[in-house]
Amino acid sequence: MNAVAGVAVADFRERVRRFSFMVIVALAVLLGYAVASEVFVVRLGDHRGVYNAAWIGTLMATTLGFFLSLVGFYLVRGGVQHDAATGVGQVLAATPLRTGAYVAGKFVSNAAVLLVVVAVLAASALVMLLVHGEDRTLDAYQLLMPFLVFATPVALLVAALAVVFDALPALRDTAGNVVYFVAWTVALPLVGTELVGFASMVRAMTETLDALTGGYGGGIVLGVGGAELQTFAWTGFTWGAVALPRVWILVATLCLTAVAAIVFDRFDTSRHRPRRDRLPGRAARRRAELASGSASTLDPLSRPDTPPVVRGRARAAGPATQVDVVMASTSLGIFARLLLAEFTLLVKGRGLAWYLVAAGLIIACLVAPIDAVQRWFLPLAWLWPLPLWSEMGSRETRHRTRELLFSAPAPVLRQLPAAWLAGVSLALLTGSGALVRLAAEPTLVPGFLAGALFIPSLALLLGVLSGSGRAFQIAWMVLWYLGPMNGVPAFDVTGATVAGIAVGAPRSFAIASLVLLGLAALGRQHQVRPLGNR
């Protein structure tokens, strides 16, 4: 038990000091405020409940459960990867610490982080009752029980799922993030409303309104406030009948934690095929040479393959002319080789299956009907490189090469644009099949190009700011789900649709690309400043 507590406390302290934790807490409070202050309104036909303790507590708790079921997972996952990257995991593996105790400690830490969010929002519910309540009678039981019965089990289940994904080597990285997002979108309509308590809320509120009106048979809708609605008093649940069926969530949580302890490899990479490390390869060394400005790369006059006549004429021409010759003949070539090295790092090390799927999507875009290209194949073609784009801007931090690259001459003006152009080239390459088809309708091409610029810009900025690819993975999957897959024109990053053009999506994403790229440059400049590079 002491071992579990030690792992949990150390991990919890490290997590709550992160900036991302404060952002998630702030977002949760903002979402709760939007619900409790009638920015978002839960209405039953033309009725809504009086904003009393039961109504505010239930609405905020169920909304929080929905929020934690997705965002909470990405907030707490990654503890095992962090221990492996810092070397702490290997040290712990050599100690008498049992695998079960380590996994249990990680689960407790995950749960503690999410329960802090629950506690903060429960306190916010009290404030909202006193500030925005229509009936400010303090019924602490009905105000706080929804957080215990609805939000807390969701937090515990998500904490256990995060441990399972961290314990399985195949799900530790980008693949796990994508798998969870897809599973969440599929499971939400099936069991999600029961899980977060929304279905229980619908039944209880509908029964109350039916008793008052004598025949209400409609559903319940979460929408934007503004319309005048009739109010009715809802006093809350009979909690015994509601809480007992939710015990299955706690049982599932314990089972998932046990599964995680069984499958965890205890940082023993010999139990599975090690992932190929791309950085020590020829492309990475070439990139380091190009970025660091070594003489053999940047000074053609010292290279053995430079023609003797060129070397002799350049040296005989004097210092000023020599600089002109060097700048004119090598600057563009150096940047081109650096761009090639960045692109090679971006795509190198993928299995044959990855290249086959990418080629298959390109071919599908070439032969499928244009409607299918816009609706399915182009979005899929730009989802497939997600793991590659997520490395942009964060590779230096993950592989601890920041000092090497940031000490090079002009890292912001040379290496960062090369990395961005490599990402743009990847978007153009994977979407080339769609581009050929869209060229027949020139009005659709600007939207495609805007998307090809926006995705790498977003990846580069979030990678530079966060030092990891997780922020981009979450942001891009949400945009991809809302825009290309669900047809919301304002979020259609592909921009290759008439609806997207009608709302100005191509122009918006093109402008956003320039803004994001500029912010990424400022972020990188801030990173290199301690090294004296201006």
C-alpha cells in the first residue's frame, strides 16, 4: 500500500504542475458556467426547470461527465511513456516495486487528477447557485450528489482506461489516441448517455413534467439559450434507485486496472519488437549537419567534391566576391537539402503497410466519384498522416536534440520553415489524388490548398508550444470529426466543398495558417533565446 501511495503521490504532483492541467480545469469551469448561466439550456419542449440546487447540480455534473469522457482521457494518459522517456521507469523496474503496485499507483494518480476537476466544478456549482440561481435555497444533498453519482464514476472509468492504453505497447502512442477517439464516437450514442447520467436525467425530468402537464411525451434537448421557456420545479432524484445500477462502472474500473497490471511489460522492451528509432539514421545526421552549419556542409570551398576551378576563382576574387559566390551558389541548395532531410525524417521508419494504405487512398481519390472524394477519401487521406504531422515541432524535445539544433545559425529562419514545408509537402503528396480530381473544378482548389497549409501550421505551432504531439492529435481529430466527417462547413479543413466555400472556409484557414506559422516562429524564437540565437 505504501508503494502504491508513493507512486501515486509523486505522479500526481508532477501532473498538477503542468500548464495543461490548469487549462483543462479552466475549460471545465467555463463549460459548467455556460450551462448554469443559461448560455446552454436544457429544455423539454417549451419548458425548462427552475435553476435550483437539483437542476444546476445535475446539469453541471452530467455535462462534466461528458467532458471528462473525452478530454479527461487525454489529460491523464501518458504517465508510463513519461517514465520511460525520463529513465524513471527503468530505475523503478530494477527495484522491488511490484508491477501491480506501479499500475495501481498510476490509476490512483489518474483518478486523483480527474477528481480534482470534479471537486472544482462541484465548488463552482455552489457559486453558480448563489449567483445565478432562481431558487437559491441551499440543498447541498441534491446539489452535490450528481457529482458523486454521475461524474465520479466516469472519472474513475476514464482513469482506468488511460492506464490500460498506457500499459499496452501498441496503444501507447498516436495509435492509442486515434483508437480511443474512434471508440468514443461509436460508443457515445450506444451507452454514453447512460454512462454520463444523461439518460437518467431525461427519465426523471420527463416524469416530473408529465405529472405537471398531464401528458408530456416529448424528449429533452440541449440547445443555445435565448427563447422564452415556461419553467417548472424539479426537486431532484431518489438517489438510491439511481446510484445502485451504476455500481457496474466501478466493477469495470477494477477489472480494467487488473488487466493493465497483467499486460504491462514493466519497461522490458525485449517482450515486444522495439520500435525503430529514426533519429540516429543517416537522414537525422544529415539534418543535424545542415542545421548546425558544419564546414563540410555549408562551405563548398572546403568540400572535396567542389570543382578546383570554382575554388580557385572564388578565393582569387577576394573576400567580398567569395561571399557572393558562396551565398549565390549554396544558400538555396543548403535549404533544399535541409528540406529533404526534414521530409525524410517525417516519413522514414514507417512500415510497408503505412505506405500501401497511403498509396491506396491516393488511387481511391483518382478513381472514385468526386462526391465520394470530397466526403470520404480526401478526409481519410489527410487523417492517415496524423502520426507524422504530430511529430512536427516536438521532435527536438522528444529526442533531446534541442541544444544541437537551436545552437545552429538562424534556427528560426532556416530549420523551422524547412520543417513546415516538409509538412505541407506531405499534405500535397497524400492529397495528390484528390488535387488531380479537383483541378477539373478550379473553384475547389483554393480550399484544398488552404487545408494543406493549415494542417502543418497547426501541427507545428502546437508541437512547438507543448513539446509533444498529443495536443495536435486531439485538435486535428476534433476538427476532422466536426468538419469533413459531419459536414459542418466552418470546420471543413479540406475546404473542397461548395458549402465550405460559401462560408469562406478556404480564406479563413489560409489566414489562420499564416497566423499559426507566425506564432510558431515566435514560440521557437523564445525557445532559442536562452542559447543566444536571435
